[in-house]
Amino acid sequence: MRGHYQAISFDLFDTLVDLDEEKLPLVKLDGEERRSTGEVIYGVLRQYYPEIGLDEFLRTLFRVAYREVDEWRRATQREVLAEERFRRVLQRLGIASPSRAAVHALVTAHMDRMFAAMECPEGRLRILDALVVQYPLALVSNFDHPPTARRVLDHFGLAPYFRAVIISGEIGWRKPAPQCFLMAVEALGVRPQACLHVGDSLEADVVGAKRAGLDAAWLRRTSQSLWEGMPAPDYTIEALSELLPLLGIRRQG
């Protein structure tokens, strides 16, 4: 097993770094509750457009910034930057030409609140410590605000581990688009067949990696299930630490 691979690539969010949704505010809308940054963003929005009500904003935010944009992303595998998401929300609210300052302020409020809810358990760094002496590592992440993704990598001490960092917001493509994975292996100087990709999403990580020619290790963290015709992961692990014995590596300490 160990000799089969020459490089390893990783997903970032929900694989190396977690978002603790319990740290996000609880938002109530139409009798339902959800964890969201919506009210935080609205607090900033009021400074620019006080005529917009909270419920109207939240309904538009959830419909446009999340559902409609996500549907378009899945259909095209192209990225929509955070700034464009919030610009579309404001336009749908009747603001034909949102100010750049307002859009920037909304994105900053959203990303700062998301960043505050992120965590990276120390044990994951120890896993990377064990891997990096054996393999060149790449990161392949779907994230629509590259400055925040880079901030996460720096804050948690992850950046030095990776020879290649592929972020959807920087390249325009989103996993499962094969371009994401092929850019990573090209940067590492290996063939796709010689790289193992590790991630938590069946669609983005497993389907994307397999279609690009990489093997895939699925970090099963939710109740996702395979659908008909979907390429199966080569390995299924319940915790990232299982990756080391799978590769024949003994963790030190």
C-alpha cells in the first residue's frame, strides 16, 4: 500500500478543519431555527440600507446566496465568489448597484464569524507531521473567499505542510471538477494514479478524485450514501488517524 502512492491530497473543511455550527448564532425565520451568520450580516447591512427588514433579508439570503448559488455551482462546477453571492442578494432586494464598500463589509462580517467557529484539533497536525516526511502533500478545497481560506491555513499552522494549495475561489472551478485535482497533481509532479485524495464529501471528494484518475479515501463523517452509478471510494475511514495504518505509517509519540 505504502509504495503505491507518491503523493497525498486533502480536502480542507470538515476534513482537516471543522466548523462548529454550535458557535454560530441561532436564527429564527418563519417558525424555523437554523445556525447562520444571517443576523450578524444584517447588523452590518443596516448601516448601508436601513430600509431593508430582517426577515426580508434572511429569506433572500437563504434563497439566493445559498440555494440558488449552490444549484448553479452543482450544475456548472464553477465557483461563485462570496462577493458575487452577496451582490446578488442585494440586487434581489432591489438595490440595483450595490456599493463595493457594502458588499465588502457584508463578506467580512460573514467570514469573520465563520472563522471564529472553526477549529483544527491538534491531532490532525500530528497526522500531517507523520505524512509529510513520506509524501508531498496538496490541499484541494472548495471555498469562495480565498483570503479566509488562506487565513485558516496560516492560523492553524497548516500552510507549511502543503506544496500545492488549490482553492476553488482562486481557480474558478469547484470540486468535483477534475481540473481541481489535476492542477494539484501537476503541481506535485506526479501522475493522478499515484496520488490518494482524502476528503469527507462523496460528491466533491470521492467522485471528483475518481473521475480525475486519483484514488479516494472517504472520511465518513455523516450519513451520506452511495447512489447508483457513483464511483465508490477506494477506502472508507471513520477518523483521519486511520489513514496512517492504511498507508503503513507508524505515528511517532
